[in-house]
Amino acid sequence: MTERARVEVRLLGSVSVRIAGQPVELGGDRVRALLAVLALARGEAVTTPVLADRIWGDEPPANIGPSLHTLMTRLRRAIGAELVSTGPAGYSLLLDAEQVDVHRFTCLLHRAVETDDPTAEYDAVVAALALWGGRPFDGARSGWLEVSEAPRLTEQYLNAVERRVDLRVEDRHYGEVLAHLRELTAAYPLRESLWTRLLRLLARAGRTAEALELYESVRVRIADELGVDPGAELRALYADLLAGTPGTPDEPPRIVVPRQLPADLPTFTGRRSSLAFLDDVLASGRSEQSAVIVAIDGTGGAGKTALAVHWSHQVRTHFPDGQLYVNLRGYSAGGLVEPLDALQSLLLGLGVPNDQIPGALEARSAMLRTELAEKQLLLVLDNARNAAQVRPLLPGAGGFVIVTSRNQLRGLVAREGARRLSLGQMSSAESTELLARVVSGRPYDVAQLAGFAELCGRLPLALVVGAERASRSRSADITKQLAEAGDRLSALEIGDDELSSVRAVLSWSYQALPSDAARLFRMLGGYPTAVFEPPAVAALAGLDEVEVDHLLDVLVEANLLEQASTSSYQLHDLVRLYAAGLEEPAESQQALARLLDWLAQTAQAAKLARGGRLRFHLLRKPLDGVRPLTFGSDAEALAWFRRQWGTLVAGVVQGAERGHHWLAAVLATELWDYLEQQRSPTPALLYAHEIAVRSARAVGEPLLEAVVGNQLAVSYGLLGRIDDSLAQFLPALELMESVGNRSGMSMLHSNIGMTYRRMGELELALRHLEQALECSDEDRSYGAVLNNLSHTLSDLGRDAEAIESALAAVERHRRDGYQRGVAYALDTAGLAYRRAGEYEQAIDCLAEAARLCRELELGAAEVPTLISLGEAYQAAGRDEEAREAWQLALTVADRQGPSQHYDRTRIFDLLEPVQQPAP
């Protein structure tokens, strides 16, 4: 036997350690407290903050670290340094559970609860009681041990004592038990369960008069010390004594230990952090003043009941007095279970005869608190509608309660101190693991299961229903099959089983909503994206933001909506599908029109805040209920564009699909400001512009069609589709000429000129740029045309004219206060100077352009400007500065993402010859 195996820690009584049977001197009371805290952790590491809290509580030393180190040194000196481990997670005691009497005690009691053999149960209880040495943790100075752990262990001890008494009574050892009960009631005079056993046993022995006298004495004592009457069980026994019917001598006392938990799910998977949370709450101990309550909330199908039941089965041995369960049907096809009826069910489960259950709600609630007092019992209140339904069902002092609900039960958290546990989607790994268990044996790889899980929204109900479908599917590609299902919600249900239907489960939450919240929920189903902000929702609903904030909060509390951040909300994928299926056509059409108008009006305001201008005045007066945002700075407006970009693009497409052609096309025109800055049209944006052109054509607005046609042509050009770009520009120019809009004609001539330049048709390019200057009437577009003209002149080798045109563009943009234009024109001037061999002037212009791009967050423009700056430095023989410029360009390109692939490749090619030699 190793020296470590010969160590025994005793906490049930005086804290002590024996090594090879010999006592060890531990030292002071704080060292004993440290030993006890580490021993209770069952070998798990305990962090320094937790140790400090459990040893010193509210009165920690000035320097916890040194003080704890001193205690740890003294403990190691006393029991051996090899028994105390220090690691990143904290300190731990390297002992097995059976070397600590508390753990042996608890294990024996669990064994007693689990066995169906009365003899084995009795032996386990007696063995556990033999370990009891008196008041736990005696000699250890710790508020946590005294207030939390000692009462818990004492309660377990008394429950075991009572169970030993009951078992001896069943074996008719009345004389032995009677003597023992007299000792126990003297030691614990306020524990009514002991008095009940003593009085009943006296009556069975024919000593009813003595029992009545003892009842009176205990009644007076309880009244004097606690100010209350005895509990219902003791009072009922007193009535039986008076009536002469306390039970026959051969009838053992009836002790009901409810085991009401539903069956655990064999496929339960994941939720490890949630299970750990529940474990931590249980380990933190119970309060003598109030029940420990955990409120588990989440959307329908999130697996709240499955989690509660699974965990309850895992820890049921911690609750030797049983487990009660009631389905409150707060969200289900059946009617809501009223608190009065739920109380009757719970009291019957505790063994209270039906004819003894009072009729009034408050009386039943009080009886339940009495029945649960001093019991180690778990109460699961499943599927609650709200806090008001739950409150009458809660124990008083002590008790452990799990409440599940789709409602966040905020009142229960605020007033009753419930610990809140919110369930969202399962992780990708957990979802895949769950699917793999259900479809075990089928040839689906991990990647396919992961894709299938995403289509199920990683919602547990959808996963298990979808997995059942996949387990009997003949398709080799179940992900594709589900993705192509005409109605994904219908695909995620099993026959007519409503409990296995995602749509049915969500419908119960929807039906419980107030009418105004239900209306908003329907409208959110038609929102172009899953994430949205209150101002946009206010436009969608035609309400002010105060009303919308309240209704969004109602939906969050009902777990039909998630708060993505402090200023945004989102719908779970399947919830969004369900909401979309609730639409009322007239209502949803009006809502979408308000939203599209708000997006267009706000995008215009953002454009103006960024120095843009109203070139075509396409927007009309805002619709009723539409209050667009305003912006105080370029940065604020840019941030809005970034947040709402996905919604803006999706709004164009959805607007066109729903017949709002004019709004869809106008909204598309307002995307130009941000697109010009990003210079990287996505496939989604390109599709939106193609849709917008068709919408403008559908409403017969030539000016509108020309504007969106120009934007589509620019997008084609940015993607390198030059022929498509030109094919779109030319009819747009014809439309602009037909309406006689000179500013638009200037814009299109300029863009067509630059397209011809890219094609190498420089004379054609110059001709269109000159026409652009003629049409501009020297308005603000004049600077942009001068800038484009400079590029073409430079390509033609007319360097002096190119420089002059670029500098004129700089001055025009400065005069107009258009800072982005200044940055672009300085870049052009730098290129022209470099081409002319005037490198220092090129460096000055390009460095200033790069600085402006950085200030204005024009990352897509900053990268090529920095590349050109590096090339100017290199041409000037300043290789080190060239390398620094290109390194910075690489950093900015990485920040821009995949759209800068070409520039990144070019930077690597430039850097390679000028890399610093290795030291």
C-alpha cells in the first residue's frame, strides 16, 4: 500500500487526518477549512478566487495570494506535499473519494436509495450513519462550510436516521426504535418528522394519552420558538389520535417517495455547458431560507424538457426524498394547467390523501410548502406559461426546483432569485453527433450530416425529427433532399404527431402572444434578412420606436426572437420560416413597402452625410409611418451602410419579387455610394442590380432605368466583364439622352470613356470623356470627369496634360468639399507624375492620397494607392520605403478580405525582390 493510499480525511465531526491510522496535527482552523474545501471537491481543481471565498467569505485578508500560499504550505507540511497538487486550474487534493468520509457517507446513502432490497438498504444506511461523528467540519473556520455544507450534510444524516427508523419499524423492532426516537427528538426538538414517528409509534403501542401530551408540548415549543403551528402531517396525526385512528400496530408508517420523472431520452446528446451549469448550481448548496430555482428557457423545440429530465436522472440520488414532475402545458395543444390543479397533482404525488387536500389555492400552496419542508426533493415544473403560474407551486425553505418555459420568466429571476439558463441552437459538433447517433449505420458522412444540421437550424426537435426521416430515406444525399423540400417545416414533422412537429410546437408560442406582438411577428417573417434593428422594424410595422422596442421585448421574452446585440435582433432560421408562413397578404405588402421606402430614404441620408449629392432626385416623400434616420458624420453613416448592406441588397430583390418595382429600383440607386467605396460587387449585389433594371423597365421610368443600368454596367466592369459593361452602358446613355438629363449624360459618357480605355480604344475613350466635360455644366461631376480624363491622357503619353487635368480635379473636389474625390484625384496625379518620371512629386501626391483613404476608410482604394506609392519609392531608389509601403498595402488587403486577391498577389510579386536579407 502506498503512503498516499493510507491517508484518511474525516469531516463528519472534527476535521482530522489519519495517515496509516495515526492522527496528524493540522494546525489552525483556517488550515482545517482549506483541507475541507479541497476534500469536498473530489479531486477537482479549485481556483484561488473560490478558495478565498469559501475560506474567508466576506472578510478576506488584504493580500489573498500570500495568505493562501501560507495556508497551503502548512497543509502540505502536515499531510505531505505530494497530496496537494497545483495546476493552471487551481489547487486539488490527490485523494480518491473513498479516502474522505463525506464521500463514503454520500455514496452509501445513494446506494441505499438505489437498491430495491430492504436488507441491503438497511445495511447501507447503518454503514453511512456509522461514519457520523457529530457536527460536520468542527474545528474548521469557514462561513461557507458552516452555512452551506454543514446543514446539507446534517439534513442527509437526519433523513438517513429517519429511514433507519422506518426500516426497523417495518421489521417490528418497536422497543429499540422508541428509545432511539426519544433521544432524537430531544436532540432535534423542532424536527416535526421525528415527532410524527414517535407519536405514531406510541399510539401503536397503546399509549395514546402519552402521545397526546407530547403533541401538546411540541406544539407549544414550535409556537414559542418559530411563531407557527405544527405542519399539516403532525396536525393530521393529532386529529387521528383524538379520533382514536392513528393506525394499527401492524401497519408501518406510509412513506411516499415519488419517482415521477419521465423517461430519459436514449438519444440525448450534447448540451455539456448547460449540464455543467446545473451541476454547479447543485454543488453550490441549498439555502435554508428559500428554494433553489433554475429557470430553463428557450424557443419551442430547443430541448428544454429533454435537458431538465436528463440532468434530473443523472442527479436523482442527490434527492433521496424523491422527484416530482408536472407538465404545466403552458404551450401545448391541451389547455393550460391552472396552479390549483397542479397543486393537487403534486400533493397527491407526495401521498396526501385526496380528501385532505384543501380547496383554496393559498391553502394548497401552504400545504405543499409544509410537505416539502426539510425534504431533499427535486421538483420539475415543465412547460410553464409565466411566473404567475409557477409561484404557487414553489417550496418555501429548501428544495430544488427546475422550471422550463418558452417565456424567459424574468419575474421569477427578479423576485424569487431564479438562476436563468437560456437554451439556443446546439453547436455544430453537438448537432452532428446527435444526428450520427440517430442515423447510425446509414452511409452519411460527417460533412453531409453537418449540412443537414444547418438546415434543421441546429434545433434539437428539428434534428431528431429530421434524423428519423434521414434514417429511413432512400436518398444518398439527405441534405440536398431537405434543402429542396418545397416546405421545409412540413418535412420536419412525423405524421400527425404534433409533439414531433416543429410547426405545431412554434404555433403554440405564437398563439400565446398578445395581438400586437403577433402582428409584428408575422411582419418579421417578411423581413428581407434574419437580422434587423428597431428603427427598421418601426418602419416595417408603421409604429414609433418606443412601441416597437416594447413589442420586440415581448417576442424576446417569449423566445420567438433573439437579441443578437444591444441594438439588433434576429430570427432563428426555422422560426423565420414559420413566421413567413403566417403572412396576411395585404398587411405584408404594406409592411414591405414601408420598409423599402425607409431603407431608400435612410440610404440617401447616409449618402448625403458622407459628402454625396442628390444627382437625380428619384425619391419621393416618405410613406406614412416612415421616419428615416439622420446621421451626424461620415463615420456614422458608413457604419450604418456596413450593418445594413445585406438588408439593402436583399430588399431590392424581395421588393421586385413582390411587385414593388419602383421602390426596388429606387433602393438600388441608393446603393451606389457604398458600392463605389467597396469596389467589389458580390454575386448577390450583381443579381440585385440586374433585377432593378428589369423593375425600372417594368414601371416605364427611363431616367430610373438609365441610373440603375449605369450601376449594373459599373458592377460588370469591376468584375472584369468589359463587354457586358459596355453593352449595358450604351442603352443607358440612350435613355439618359431621351430624357435630356445632362448630369446623367456626363456620368455615362465618362464611364463609357473609361470602359473604352480599359479596352485599349484610347481615342474613343478621349472622345467620350470630352463629351462628358461638355455635358457636366461644370457641376460637381466635373472633377470626376477631369480625373478620368487624366488617366486617358497619361495612357496617350500626354504626361503634362495628364498632370494638369489631375491637379485640376484635385482642386475642383476640394472646392466642392468632396474628400473622397480629392483622394482619388491625388492618386491619379501621383500616377501621372510617376509616368512622367517626376518621382518626388508622385510620392507626395500618393502619400497624401493614401492618408486620405485611411481617414475615410476607403480600404479598397487604399491598397492600389499604396502599391503605386511603393512603386514611386522604388523608382526613386528608396527601396526600404517601397518595402514598407507594400507591407502596409498587404495588411490593408488582408483586412479587406477575398475581394483583394489580385492586389495581394501583385504585392507578393513586388515584395519578393526587395525583401530584406536574412541576418
